[in-house]
Amino acid sequence: MNNIQIFSSYTDNNKQRVKKMLGVCYYPEHWPESMWAQDAKEMRELGLRYVRIGEFAWSRIEFSDGVYSFEWLDRAIETLAAAGLEVIMCTPTATPPKWLIDKYPDILPVDINTGVTRAFGSRRHYDFSSKNFFREAMRISEVLAKRYGEHPAICGWQTDNEIACHDSTHSGSVAAKEAFREWCKSRYQTIEKLNTDWGTVFWSMEYENFEQIDLPILTLTEAQPAHQLAYRRFSSDQVLAFHNKMIEIIRQHAPNRFVTHNFIPMMDTQVDNYALAENLDFVSYDNYPLGRSDLFFANRPAEEFKPYMRTGHPDYASYDFDQSRGISKKNFWIMEQQPGPVNWAHHNPRPEKGMVRLWSWQAFAHGADCVCYFRWRQAPFAQEQMHAGVKRNDNSKGAAWAEIEQMRDELKTVAFSADAPVQAKVAIISGTTNQWVSEIERQADSYSHHETEFSYYSAIRQLGLVVDFISMDSDFSQYDLILAPCLPIVNDAFIEKCKNAKAHFVFGPRSGGKTDELSLAPNLPPGKLQALVPIQIISTETIRPDCSETLIYKGKTFESRCWREEIQINENVNISALYHDENPAIVRHGNTSYIATLTCDNFLIELFDDLANEMGITTIRLPKDMRMVHRGDMTYVFNYAGHAQTFPIENVGSFLLGQANMAPYDVAIIKLNS
Ligand code: GAL
């Protein structure tokens, strides 16, 4: 290891991280060793500094039980380090090898929709409740952490890989059932309390003891909602226990190295994301704007979808960036970013020329410190052979190469104020428990927690504002406008904080309507929120999304769609908007507004614009498909449109990159006048 240079750019003591770097995901085990040195040299030439390795290499590290092979990995790390690269090492637990599964078949999870055991042959085939897997996963993590924890070329660690991906949070196994019973005992203490909290008298579901409790899966019709919520809470806790133990082991053996995890979109983890992020140094996010947009917007009509087919929706990537920053209240990394078509969405278009650069800059603008591309070279074999790499499988340069070169050069010339925070005056309150409630009890096929949240987010972004995602427990003091698109369960501490905050609060429909055990609020929805806005929801109806009705605001007509609550107002409540039948649809009391319906983007933009201005926040109606972000003393502008557009604010500062007349898919960076 003599020729390894020490690059440790991160230490836990002074938190000195190099800002704005690029990196790549690399699989030395997929390529002949004779290629490694040239790969490493080219990575450096391309301006990459970080290389993530090892997350799927268990079978190469431990080919059979207790038979380890580290020499190849030692040499791979040395080769990368010799070229001046810093290595991010991963625990390989997302891919338990065949010998391990054969030894402990209970590792395989059970599909909750069929009751069938999921098979070996892909990845993430493990059950968070399997005690055998827990022990084995921690063992291999410790083996690696002991060997490489203080390796000078390794600057940080990634735990597992996309921990909840492929619907792997839940399992219907016997181990899960037994662990769930223990979890219930600890939460409810007595079976009487559980029966009361869940309302099991309904449909004769009462239990005599905890040993009778099964998982709420495979029931003939819908399972008891409180039972489902408990199971989701339990499953999330299982993941947290697994993840936290792994972090503890790494930290024990890898002092002064960062520990991160690569998240999938927060809406897909089925885990309490704030808790999952809590013990990490920072959050990483895997950015696949086209693949994810294809899934997220699958139901949108072609005329809405097609303009963004090769760019992603202008708010989609940043929606995930802002959540990544929000759950940890820190800057984040992009650990993977698509450099071309992926292989796993319904359809897999190529990015428009310029988008790999645009997404990279956009991540930096929203608080990323590093952007890593996935993967270095397209694999000629196995599941992802149709997934682009930075290089093609014949080792030629892929379509993104030139854009990454451009990033390398631009990062050198654009000066940054290191560590500049993203300073938002607007926040969105988001949380997994509330997501679960609206998934468990949809009440309308067309109700989507995420689409509702996304519509609020997108409206704010179209007003040129920066958004923080926060939890109900966060400090509200920096915000002037706080939006809660869907918050069915709230607690007393939250209500007190709202009362004392300076912000204007906007609650979306179904907010406050449920108790902590998913029953109706005893004083009618919006339950505890009545302390902020004295109204009662006396009935709720849902209607087909293609049967929208009118919503009247300031004499203008907008849409009320899908979800409609009937409001009974008490004294001192102002009516802000009306339904078609002149009943109140949006009401306001002091610094709280309540929106009792789902609505259209145009309405949300109009309402939020008015509220922002009232709260002293300056908004700007950006041209369609143009977005901007302030970070530190810079403003970043992105043109998602396939035509040139002009940034509408004049004399705001000097352009460090680009210009006011922006080409299609272009980026401009402006240093603000002081
Ligand atoms: C990510 C995953 C990678 C790779 C990639 C393909 O979700 O972490 O291992 O599968 O998707 O796009």
C-alpha cells in the first residue's frame, strides 16, 4: 500500500468536506484486472474524485461460508487510490449469496400479497425479521469494517444499498409475525388496550392474547386499518434496528470516515425516513429523473407527459433533492445519477442532450456536495445490460461523457461559497406515518398522497421559491409559510408549536382527521387542528377525477377535484374560496388556512402567491419550464424547455455561467449583487 496517497477530505472532527465534487459507481469485480488502472486514470481525467465500490460483492468477498477473498479488493482499492481517487466502501448486504440462503432459508422474505417465499436470483432477498440474516449481515459488515475501516484511501462508507427498494420493507414470514407480536406487546402492553385502540369489536376481530395476532396480510377483504398501521410502524422499526446496528459497527472500526446511505425516493421506502437518516453523517440519494418520472407520472395523459419524457418533470428531481436535504437538515450527496437510459421503468427513454449536466447542477443548487454517476461502464451481462454507463461496454465513451467533462471544467471555474446553505422561507411538512394513513385508507382510487404533496411543491417552485421538507417535530422559526398537504395525524406538541409560530399554515384535506391509531377524530375532523381553525368537517365525499367541479377564488374559476369535504364554520372563520354550490371550500382563521378539496395547479399557484406576498416573501412567476434556486449568494436557473427562454429578472447580479437568454436545457448561475 506504499503508493497510496492520503486524501481524507472528510473528518468527523472538523466536518471539512470538499464541496462540489463528482464521482462514479464502479464494479471492479465485473472487469478484468488488466482494465482497472486505465479505468482509474480515465476517471481522474474526467474530473471524478470519488468511487463507490463493493455493494453487491458479497459472493466475491466470501465465496463460501467463512472463505474470504480480499486480495482482489485490496488491489482494486490500491489501483483507484494510486490514481488519486477516494473510495466509498459499501457493506454488501443487499446481495446475500447462494450458500448463505441455502444455509439459512429463512433469510428469504415472504411476499405479503401472495404469501409465497420470494426466491434467490436477484437482490434484496432478505427478511428484516430473520435473526439469521441480522447476525450474518452484521458479521460481514464487521469483517469489512475491521479490514478497511482505517484504510487511508477509504473516505467513507455506504450502508447496504437502497435499503427499501423492490418493496423489501415488508415480509409475511413467520419470523415477522413473531416479531410483530412482541412489538405489539411492547406498544400496547395489554391486549385490552390493543383491542380498544384498534376497534377490534368491529367484525368480531377481538383478541384474547398477543399470540393470536397475525400480520394484516392475505385477509379476505381489507384488513383492519389500525392493524395495518401498526404493521407498517413495526416493519419500519425492523429496518431501523438493522440499519442502526450496521452504522454502529462501521463507526466502531472506521473512525473519521463518513457513513451514508443511498436512498430511493422518500415516498417509496415505507420507513420513517427522518429516523433512517438520523445516525448518518449525511443522506445520499439515487437520482434517476427519467426512470422515476416514468413511474410517477404513469397516469398522466400523453400531452402532459411527452414534453418531459427526456428531461423529467422540472420539479421531479428537485422534489427528491429537497426531501434528501430535509430529512437530515444537511447537504446531501447524489450517490447514483443516470447517465443515459435505465432499464427498469415502464419505458426507458434517453436523456435529452444537456440533461445529465443540468441534473448535476440542479443537485448542487439544491444542496448536494457531490454527484456520482451510475455506473462507470455498461455491464454486458445480467439484469442491467440495457442500462447506460458513462462508458459503453466496448469501452467507448457514452453519450454523457462530454457533459461530465463540461461539469468538470465548469466546477473549476465557478467559485462557490463553501457550505452555503439553502435558505428557505417556505416549508412542506411531510412524514411517513401520514403517508401510510392515506395509503391504507384511500377513500378514492384517485387519491394519491404523493401527487397531492407534489402538486403543493410544484406550485411553490413555479413561484421561484425554495422549499424545505420538514417533519412535525422540526423547528418552525425560520419559515413564513408552512404547507401541510396531507397530515391526518397530528399531536398536541405540534399544535402548540403552530400556535407560537410566525408562519402562515396551510393544511390540505384530511388533515387532523385521525387519531394516532387511525380512528376518526372524536370531535370530527380536523380534530386537534380545530384549535387553529375552528371548523368541523361534517362529511367527506370523493368523486371521479374526470368529474371535477368548480372552485371560486377571488371571482375566478378553478377546479375542485376528486376529494371534497363539507365544512361547518364557526365564528371568526373567513371563507377564502367556494365550491360550485357556494359552500365553503377553503377557509381561514388567523394564520391558518384549510383547503378542504384537491384542486388544480393553477389554483395552488394563485393561493400560495397571495399568501407568500402577504407574509413578505417575494415571488416571481417564472416562464413555464424554467426553475430557479437560491443557495448562498448564488441563484441557479434551469431551462427545462426544448426552446430558448429568457430569465425574467434583470440586474440581479453577474452571470458566472450562462446568460439570461437560455438555450434549451441550459443552466445559468448568477452571483447575486451584495
Ligand atoms: C439503483 C441501484 C443500482 C442500479 C441502478 C440502476 O436503484 O442502486 O444498483 O440497479 O438503480 O438504475
